[in-house]
Amino acid sequence: MAKRDYYEILQVTKTVTGDELKVAYRRLAMKFHPDRNPGDADAEARFKEATEAFEVLSDDAKRQRYDRYGHDGLQGMGNGSGGVSVDLSDLLGDLFGGFFGSGGGGRRSGPQPGRDVQIILDIELAEAARGVTKKVKVEREDHCGTCGGSGSKGGTKPTPCKRCGGQGVVIVQQMFIRMQQACRACNGTGQVITDPCGGCRGAGKVVGRHEVEVKVTPGVDTGDRIRYSGMGDAGDAGAPRGNLEFAIRVKEHKFYQRDGQNLICQWPITFAQAALGGPIEITTLIGEKVKYDLPRGIQTHEVLRLAGSGMPGRRGGGRGDLLVQVIVDTPQTLNPEQEQLFRRMAELEHTQVSSPGKKSFFSKLKDLFGTEEK
């Protein structure tokens, strides 16, 4: 079966540059790699075909021979039929690193810093408004106090790894591609602990428990983060610690709802307050008492705005507003005097016309549906 044209395989023209060639090959390699298409013989064949084409066209000498003589001109030059002769680790290491084991690239460079520690910190909405300081228990990796983080028993030292010769990396053959990856025997360090420390069993680290005081500034919201540098897991011997990060999660409040810097709540008022108006006292989220003069004839669900009684800004500045939706509270029980007054009011409402400039709810129904009052 005749071989397909290499440019056709990679879906490029004969004027393709080296960088464009890499992009084209990476795209096909990602699509057809056997590890991403297990059991698919066609995908494996397409991947092998693309790799052979790239191996030839990325080599200037082979490409010139191929352009002049075609496939026949590659006889004896190692055109890919016996395996790829170039190291593709730089091209594919970041793309398929996960397929070839951890550290899919090269050797780790020196002692590695510690990992970051992330913790979710739950706070109340009122605490987010005022700011709060919390003491939090944190588990993190610390250097072993027995060996000082070396992992070796006192008086001993690690020995060079035999598998990688102390280099920390090995060359592996995956199908027909030579790849460089971190040595699994020494985890890329190039050294092996032969006489481990009894305190940490050779790990060099132990789990420690610490109490951290976290200062939460006013105005924080869910998703905000508080970061403490150098307070995470311990790194390798001689390397810095990772960072400690708290992710803020503000709990929902039973009465107040947050909308950015504004707060929203409902507040009950009586029939008398709704009809006659007058001062009421509203309690804010942080416990302040704010007086507000209700207008006469206020309706249920109307909204009052209390400026500056909302949440503070994250970076200082003024507070938002408190939006108060009034709810006319219907009494469920009446004493004899209250019942007499309500019955009298009902009699008056039966004959009295609406006040000028504002129609009653029942008058609006009459206009809408043509309903006669009885």
C-alpha cells in the first residue's frame, strides 16, 4: 500500500515553517495518541503516521531529500519505519506528561518548596460586616525534628540512585517515542535514603497541628481569600515553606440578605402604623437602632432605604444601604376593644370614599373588574 504524502498527513503546505510544523503535529498527536484512544487501531495508525511525517519534515536534510525524490529518497536515512530517531520530549513532554508518569518533564531542579495549604473559613454575615479575628486549627507538614528534614538516620547520608545514576531522570521508550521523565525510584531527586530516620520513616516531614490567628477585615464576601506567605507545608531541606490560604465562605443569614454592599430585609408594621404613619425603630445587621418616619398610607411591600446601614466596602470607604421591605402584619387574635374598633372601621370603609390622590386597594379592583361594593 502506497504511503501518503507527509504534507498531506500533517495537513500543511510545502512552505510550512518549523514552528507551524510543530503546531500541526501537536494537534494531530493530541487527537490520535493511543493512550487517549485505547483499543482504537485506526487512531494508533494515524498517530504513528503523523509522527513519522513529523520526524522526516522536521529534519532539514531529510526534508530536502523528500521534497526532491519523495519516499524513495529516504531509503537508508531512517525515515521512521524503524522508530523515531529524534527526541520529542520537548515537544510532547507538556502534552502527554500525564501518560508517562509524574514529573513527565525533566529532572527537578534542586530542593522543592512546600505545597500550599488551603482551608475553608466559615463566618457569619454579621462577622463579615464588622470584621473578626478567628483562631483556626491548621494541619500542615513540618520538618522532622529528629533528622532536621533530611529523612536519614543520624550519622548517615542518602546514596546516589542506582536506577538513574544520580541524574534524577531516565529515558523511556513509549511505543516508538523516546521520552525523558523523572526517575520513579528516587522521585527525581537522584538520591535514595538507605537508612531512614525512625521519626519520619525517611519522609523528612511529619504532620504538625498549629493554631493560627486569622484576621478577617470588614466587608469580605464568599470567595475572598486571606493569604499568609511561608505558613504552608514544609519544603525539602533547604527549600521554603508553601503558603497558607483561607477561602472565605459567608453563611446565609435568616433575616438579612446580601446584594453586594446592600442588605435587604423585611420589617413588620401594624395597620395603625401603615395608615397613620409615624416613627419606627429598625435594627440593622450589626445591632444598631435606626429611627425612620413612616409616611401615612404606606403599603405592604413598599421599600424603605436606610443609607449607610449596609455592608462596608472591601477596601474601606462608605457602607452600602439597608433596603427594608415593610410588611403590614395582620393580627391573628383581637381583644374585645380591638375587635370593636375594627368593626367600626369596617362600617366606615363601607360608606367612606377614597382619600384624594390615592385610591384604595378595593377601589382599584372596582376600576379593573367593574365590581360593585356591597
